[in-house]
Amino acid sequence: MARRSRHRLLLLLLRYLVVALDYHKACGFSDPKDHHVVTAIEYQEVILACKYPKKTVSSRLEWKKLGRGISFVYYQQALQGAFKDRAELIDFSIRIKNVTRNDAGKYRCEISAPSEQGQNLAEDTVTLEVLVAPAVPSCEVPSSALSGTTVELRCQDKEGNPAPEYTWFKDGIRLSGNPRLDAQSTNSSYTMNAKSGSLQFNAVSKLDSGEYSCEARNSVGHRKCPGKRMQVDDLNISGIIAAVVVVAIVISLCGLGVCYAQRKGYFSKETSFQKSGSASKAPTMSENDFKHTKSFII
């Protein structure tokens, strides 16, 4: 019984596959072509090809850009949106002039055409990748530093595609990724990260003073930031000690002055003077007293 039920189940599955294949042929659906990627340099032109065997008068074509929302590129026999003035249709393909980084993304062409089996539908997907040269990188270089401290210089570009790699220059001379192998390097304690663009001195010295600049480079192009000077000075210990001594002397003199004034009684005299001054004030004469005094004199 178990074998018979298995045979019946297999027969049902085979019938289902046959019916599905017949329906696929009758409706004329064709499998999507292999997904392919097209690369273009920004501000140049590119062709998004829709691989379909032959264009007929009754063929209906639509191009769409996929993403968070679907937007039409070619619809009702006309280019749409931003492609209206800088693209043209070549058979089923689209040639975009002056490509920008905003054009990057996934596109799909959809074609419908009548056939003997019915309506034939086909689609093809193309991914457009736009290569962008780096902009002038942002360089962070401290203007001053103390000898023996840790100092980090930063370089970054946010526009390049693919992501650029970074190289640092000191006084116009390129710094090696490995300072120990660089005969021109006077400090073997720095580390340079070409991916992140950082240049770090674990213990900076006076010999590291100079003008630093950074270059961002990828397969499309390269840009360099203006040079910025970093001045490294030694820590002036004798100057710090002298300043501390001077401050201590000033505080001591002020304290001695206060003690001397207290011993001489300057603060007590001032207080007693204020009290005596308030006590020696003459009493005011009333109007009646003034009349009695006047009559007595007369």
C-alpha cells in the first residue's frame, strides 16, 4: 500500500510539472537574462543594453530604475525624468550621455510582443556602477606639537568610488608605508594607514617638523590637499621651573606683606579710627534749643 501511494504521488507531481511547462510556453514567458554589471566613469557616456533578439513594430518596451521606489526611464515611447534631455534609445538599449553618480543603480527593461503562442514577455536587468574620481581630501595637521608626544594626522575623501587610498608627503617627498625601509625618513616610529588615511607618530621629534600634504587616489583619478606645516618643539623644563619659582616668590612676598601689616597694627588702627569717627560726631541742635539760646544771648 505504501509503494502504491508513493507511485500515485510521483504521478501527480509529474502531471503538475507538465501542466506548468505547457502554461509557460503558451503564455510566452521567457526567463530573465543573466544579470550583468556595466561600469562608467562620471561625466562620460554609457549604454544600458537590453538583450532581446529582434525589435518589431508591435513590440512594447519599458525601462525602469529599481530601488526603494520604481521610477520610469522609458515609458509610452518617450524618455522620462532626468533622462529626457541626455539619453537616447537605440533599439531596445539606452545610451546615457554625461553620466552622474546619481544614475548608479539597478535598471530593468521589460518587453512584450505578440507571438504565435500568445503574448511573449521578456525582461533583462542591468546594474550601472559609476566610477567617481576623488575630490580634494580634507587634511587635519596640527600646527604645533611637543616632542615625545603621540600625534595623529588625518586625511579623508567622501566622494571617490571606488574608495581611494591615501599617501602622505612631507616637504613634497612621499613618505613610505614602512618608515624603516625609507632612507629619507628620520623617524621610524610613525605608522601610515593607506585605507583610513591616518599618519600617526608614536613619539614625534623636532626632526618631524615640516609641511605635510595628503593625496587621495583611485582608478579614476587623484587629488591632493594643500600642505600644512607642523612645528615640533622640545618641552622647556627650565622655563617651567623658573616660572614656578617666580610664582612662589610672589606668593611669599604677598604673605609677608600681610603679616607685617598685621604686626604694625595697620588693620586695627583703621578699625579704631572708624569707631572714633562715628562716636565724635556732634549732636544736632533742635529748633527749640536754638530759640532758647538766641533769647539768652539777647
